Amino acid sequence: MHAIIDLILFAALVYVVVDFVRAYRAASGTLWQRLLATSRHSATILWQRFTIALAGLADALVWLAELLNAPGVAEPIKSVLEPQYVAVFVVAVAIVGELARRRTLKS
């Protein structure tokens, strides 16, 4: 089950990062204008994508700590919350928020 969760989080993280970089490079203007361009000129979508990236990176940190056999890093995070389940919840909320916002945007 953890492998499936990690795979879903990794796919969401890769999509968000690749789409962000592509849109940021194609945009012009100030930093804020370029950041908004990465999210179809919606601060709501920008925030949702930041949430997806943060959750994915948190899960990746635990996964990397376990891979490198560094329990001193992974255990404190795990003792507070189950990062994979929290990450999945945060990503799900972010995806629903983004889809809701896209529904109201004009193409």
C-alpha cells in the first residue's frame, strides 16, 4: 500500500514541477506575473500547487531517509504523523481545490 501511495505522490509532484517549470520559462514579466502564469493566472491554483509540492517533498524526505538508513531523520517525522497518509490527504485537497477553481476560469 505504501508503494502505491508513494507512486501517486511522486506522479503528482513530477506533474506539478514539470508544468510549473514549463509555464514559468514561457512567461514574461515580473516574478509575480510569471508565478501567476504558471497557474493560469490564479493565485488559488498557485497555492494548491505549492501545497502539492510541499506534501510530495515531505513524503520524499521520509522515503530518502529510510533508503539511506537514517532513522534519526525519519523517526521524528513519523512519530508526529504518518507522513504518507497526511501527504495523500493534502494532495487530494489541493487537487479538488484546483479542479474547483479551474471550473470557474475561462480558457
